[in-house]
Amino acid sequence: MTTTTQHTQQTLAVQARGLRKNFGKGDTEVTALKGVDLDFPAGQFTAIMGPSGSGKSTLMHCLAGLDTVTAGTIHLGGTELTALNDKALTQLRRDRIGFVFQAFNLVPTLSAEANITLPVALAGGTVDKEWFQYITTTLGLNGRLKHKPHELSGGQQQRVAVARALLTRPDVIFGDEPTGNLDSRSGAEVLGMLQHSSREMGQSIIMVTHDPVAASYADRVVLMNDGELVGELLEPTADSVLASLAKLGA
Ligand code: ADP
Ligand code: MG
């Protein structure tokens, strides 16, 4: 199926057409993506869901330029990601994509503040101080900026990772189970912050999750099954997501 028609009037953060991804060769070849057409409107918070092995991580890795596709095209804004060489792709990931992973991936020897500004520093840029202030205040990190990661709770560490992702004003933030290592209260805080950054800051977010409650924070859920896009839910609730997954036998 395709979900391209209803969004044609909107600016797209990411557009995928005819995405195929094979792993391995011959007898052991696996087709992880079997021709996926998908639009991600700018400013929208989308969750990707589906049974284990349905291709969620593969899709996210391809969309984020972390893996190559076997066939098809991906556009990030006006740039065809699938036409870039390694060097250009590395630069595009650094400058235009934010990541929030399940493991927080903070540098243990650096303060929260230094972790948040690290990508900007590595890119030789200057930190927009007002934006930094706004993000860290919104994320409730003001009293924690001098602390090292091990002096922070899991929820605070993930909020640092979200701040780091937001600071460069990326075209899109990709999350792979961003609340997978958090207790439900901290997870709710982080998801609330992601939702806020989409609604109030216009941040485009694409998140892979297996958790219907996490998905309910998104504006839209796209459902994968066996390497294909099989459905879409707008304004999802935990119950509507659970019901849709149950139909897939997840
Ligand atoms: P999900 O994230 O939905 O659990 P994945 O995208 O990880 O699914 O996997 C989709 C399919 O591709 C599965 O059959 C998986 O075994 C296969 N796959 C994923 N990554 C690799 C890889 N690096 N090598 C071989 N097969 C892979
Ligand atoms: Mg996965």
C-alpha cells in the first residue's frame, strides 16, 4: 500500500519510493524491504511499528543513511540521499539528521552541556546560545548541565540525548526504541519532550518502537509486516495501536 496521496500538499521531511533492501546472497538472501513507498511530512512525529523481523530497523537505517538500499530512492528535503557517496552521506547525517538511540550514547567523561554541544563543536560550528537555553530549559536540564552522565538518571540522560539531537535543528530526528531502557515514568517524560518538540518547535521525528504506549505520543503510526507497509493510523491511541498489531498477529 502507499500513504503518499493524502500528503502531497505538504512539505516533506523524508520521501521514500520503491525501497528494497536485500541482505545476503543466494540461498541465504533475505528481502527485508519489499518495495516501500512512504512520505514523512515536515513537522510530523511518526512511529514505525510492526512485528519483530518486519523490517522496522532496516527501514529506519536506510532512511537515516546508515545503510544503503538495494533499490529505490530516498529524499531528505530536496536532497536525494540514495545518490550520495559515503563522504557526502556522513556530512549529511552530521548536519541534517539527529539520532536518539536506545543506549543513550553519551560521552561519559563529558558534562551534559559538553555532550549536547559536541556535534556542533565537531562540525566546527558555533552554538546558538538562545536556542541552547530554550531547549535545555524546555527539557528541564538547567540544573544538570555541569553533571556527567553517570550523575544523571536514565530519563535525564535520554533528555540530554534529545537536546543534543535538537540543537542542530536537524531536518529529522530518528529514534530507535528511544525509551527502551527507561522506566515508564522516565519514558513518558522523554516521549512528552519528543511530542513537544514536534508540536511546538516543528521538529520532524521518525521513531521505531514496539511499545503501543510510546507510539500513542506520535501523530501517526505506520505499520510494517514482512518487509511491506501494511497500514497507517492517524492520532493513534495505545488501544488502537494494540488492535492494529493484533490483526497482524504481532
Ligand atoms: P525489525 O526491526 O522489524 O525487527 P529488521 O529490520 O531488524 O526487523 O529485520 C528485517 C529482516 O531482515 C529480518 O528477517 C532480519 O533477520 C533481516 N536482517 C536484518 N538485518 C540483517 C543483516 N544485517 N543481515 C542479514 N539479515 C538481516
Ligand atoms: Mg529492530
